Amino acid sequence: MKKQFGKNKIIILLGAGASCDAGMLNSNQMIGEIEKKLDADWKHDKELYNYIQSSHFHLERIKGTPSREINFNIENLVGLLDTIIKIATKDLDVYPFVGSWEKELLVVAGSKFEQAQHFKDKILTKLKDEWLSPANFKTTSSYYKKIKETGYTYALKIFSLNYDMCVEENLQGDTVTLERGFTDQKIWDYRRYDLEGDNEKDFYLYKLHGSLDWIRDDEKRLTYVDLVQRTNPLTMEIIFGVQNKLQSYDPYLFYFYALREAAFDAELIVTSGYGFMDKHINDNLTNAFRLDSTKRLLVNVYDPSDATGEKNKAIIAQRLQINQEHITIQNCPAKDFFTSNLNVNYFSTLFPEEKTEDVLP
């Protein structure tokens, strides 16, 4: 008998790669765009960029990270810009111990580190207006609608590390219901995620790093704008960098805990476009597998250099410290994965067939 999935037994985790087929840039592609602009109309920021990049590589080598495994992406860049800004505003807890850094920073970031804020503002504007909001994304992201066809008969939890609007655009409508956590007054409320109530939705979306349409109102409550185009990129409620991942306020703390609980409950964790480079996310997955070694991890990546998926399987197993036998790789573009493999019929093939007890006549 093929595997049957009960309530809360399947969850989906989305990373940047899941939206690349919709025309969104992933983190490394954004770095490429920034480096192009540093040789053009952003030349004034080039020394600061080089300083931050070299600092990142230096720190990773001190930590013992092999050179070939060091990655510098948009989160590293903006996260370190945030650190510089906090040094300038004396908001960094370890500020007394890093005061000596200022001598070098003054050269590349300005006398009051104002260049760091200017550079960050330009990046956020590009991110919101271009890199994650292509003009035709409503059409190009339509493969996300395939999530509605999984065949899973219970509410499906979707955890996204992305800021884009692909899930919201394609999973809201007359035929399905999507819970984003906001009241009718547009105020975020954790109680909207109560799956035991009478008003259960088809899908529950948890955006762990924020969203292009999120802002804070005058009372610092999380709310949203109806059109992303109306969002001020400088006040978007999104987070970058390792130091910002475990914010002590909602929705981030609530969402991170929700991911932890969902990973523990799930029998199958489906990921698309996630590179397993986030230690906080990985730790949750590792702990979930330690509690239940029968779990399965279905990973959608697109790596033309790894046709069989064995290389990526070994890397993921090492990063999560789990057995490779629990991992299935689907090496294909997200659009193809959503179309062909995002359904319970395929999910059931990842598990041994369940035994049925013989019924005596």
C-alpha cells in the first residue's frame, strides 16, 4: 500500500532558486548586478564594497571555512552594511571592542559611516523595484499555481526565505484560501495561524525573512501595502544577515518557532531553491531528523554539473549531518519540478510501501 500522509505531515520550504524561473534574481546574481554597477554609476561605493567583501572572506577563513566553500552573497553584503551602520549609531552591543575598526572604515565609509547607509539604500531600491519585481512576474511565476494541485487533502504549510510575491500572487483566489497572518484591518496577528479553528485555510504562508509588501505602521505594528510599487524600499520590513535571523520580535520569532515545530511533525520536508547555507534553518532540519530517522527530505536544485544529484546529496547530508538515504534530489529547474514532482503521488514513492494487515474471513 502506498504511503498516506496525515495532517501536518508535509511541509514546503522555498529558497531563492524557486523563483529564478519567474525572472527573480537569486542572491549571487544580485551580487553580479552590483559589481557591474560598481564599474559604472556606483563607482563611489566600490572601495566600501571591496572592504566589506574582503572582511567577509577574512572572517570565514579565521573560522576555518575552506576557501572553495566561502560564498559572498547579498545577505552577507547588506548584513555587514547593517553592522557598519550600527557601529555609527552606537547600536552594536560589542561596539567598545571594535572601535579600532573605525580607522579603516573612515576611509571607505565616510567620516560618519554615512556611505554605508547610502550604499544600502541603493541596493534596497534595486532589489524592490527590479531584481525581485520584474514587470511580467505575474505571468512568469504562474508555475507556482501547481502548489494547488499537490493532492494533499490537509492544510499545507509553506515556509519561504524569499521576499518576492510569487506565492501570494498564485495561491490567492476564489478556489483556494491563503493565510498570510493579517487581520481584516491589515495588522499581523499570530492567532491567524491557528489550524485547529473553524476557519482553516488551504495554505499557510510563513515568510521567515520578511516581504516586499511589509511595512511598520506608526505604532510599529506589522502591516502591508496593497501594491508592492507603493512600498518605500527604505522602510520595507525585511531582514538580512546571520545576526538578524533570530530577531526577538514577531513575526520573525514566531515564524522561526513555527518552522521548528513543523519540521518536527512532518514526515516529508520538500525544499525548492534552498542551498542549505543557512545554519539556523539547517539546525532545525538536523534536529528534526534526529528525533525521527524515518523522515524524508525531497530537494529540488538545478545544477547542470551534477546530473545524477549525487554530489549535492553528499553536500546536503554533510551539512545536515543526516544519512544520504533520507534525501532525494530532483535536479531540474523549479518550473519543471513544480509541474512534475510536486504531488502526493510522487511523494509516496519516496517511502517504503506500508504493510497492510491481512483480514481473516
